Amino acid sequence: MTTTAIARALPLGFMLGADPELFVYRGDNPVSAHDLIPGTKANPYAVPGGAIQVDGTAAEFNINPAKTFDEFNDNIETVLQHLQEYLPDDCYLRPQSVVVWDSEYFETLPYTAIELGCMPDFDAWTGRRNPKPKLKSSPTLRTAAGHIHIGFTENADCQDMQHILAAQEMIKLMDWHVGTWSCDADPDKIRRSLYGKAGACRYKTYGVEYRTLSNFWVMDYDLRLAVWNRTVDACEEFASGMRRDWSENTVHEITSYINGE
């Protein structure tokens, strides 16, 4: 399907990237990506448009930062094509946000594929570190995301309070413009109960990483464009210098809606 929407321009000095995770399937069954593709978290494997790597049982890729939607979209499609080429002919990528692995198959996987070692992220609304999700009731459940990286500065100190406050404001606007919309566009409910809460972010030297979205948008052109345009809305408001007065009621409405409370 071809969209009639028009890609909007980012404000001057802004760039967008992404590091989505996808599950690999053979027929109707998921298979772990741990021994199918090159690259690791520590050493991503460079390909045109970005890089690919294993992330637990999922296949992850990241794209080079983009100034326009055409560049953003081309980078995603290019890296996806190279990622697919590394998979066996009978395997394909699926933008599914949650997989509950068969216990017998899960037990055959190496520890490096099943360990939960994700670095902590933060809640832009509270400023606190998010607790690590507990999977005691579903130990073989794994999730996949579609994080957005927003560049608006260079070589910032991620411990500097001024940078942290700016990044938090950017993430609050992302929740307002993108996160709330995603609740209707994204059928996932399970992942959101564990990861991707409202305000989820990591501070970066180039700006901030928005970690609320799942991977629902990654392989669909119209959804990529919707995510892009809504992110542009957030960036434009941030760049304007006008700052919202986030009332307690507004914050509660945003966070409870995204968190499904």
C-alpha cells in the first residue's frame, strides 16, 4: 500500500536513527538468531546503511543517522535486505514484539543467547532508573523493540544535568506525539507490560534514545512514515524552545495510557 502522507522535514541540526530487533522464523516457528548472523553488541557487523548483530535470540540492526525520511527509509530497507541475506533460505524476519520460546528448544540454546543482560534505561518523567523486568512466570519469554535515536547535539556529557533535562523534555514530547499514538497502532500489550514504559530512554552524547516503541512499525512503509512524521512533530516543538507546563493530570493521562494502567 502506498501512503498519501508527505514526509515532513526535521528541524535544522536534528537527525534520526533506529536500532530495531526482529525475530527470525522458519515457517510458523521462531528460531534463535544467535548462530545465524554476524555481529555482537560489542562488535556490530557493518553493512551498507548501518550494521547488524545478534541480540539474545533476536536479530538486531541499526541504521546510520538520517536527515530526511528518504534517507531514513532507504537505510532501513538496505540494512534489512543485507540482514535477510545472511539468513538461511527457509528463514525470514518477523516484526513480532514477543516470543515465548518452547521450553525444550530454549534449553538447547547457549547461555549467551538466553541471558537477560540489557543495560538499564531511565524514566524521563521521574528521572529514576527503570527496574529490570521480572520474567519469573514466563522465563522463556523474550521481547523485541524498535527504538528511535534522536540526535540534536554533539559530544554531550551524559552525566551533565543540563543535557539530561533537555533529553528528558525531548522524551516527554515523544511520549506525547509518538508513544500515545503507538498504543492504538501497535497490537502488542505483553511487551508494554515489561519493557517500553512511558518515558523509557537512555541519554546519549548525540541526544537521546527513545525506548518505548516495539518493532511494530519497522517493516511497513506507512508506519515508518508515521513514526518519522510524529517524531518530527516532537523535534519541532523541542526546537522551538517553548516548554510545556506538564500538569500532574496530563502526566498521569500520558503515562497511564502508554503503560496500559
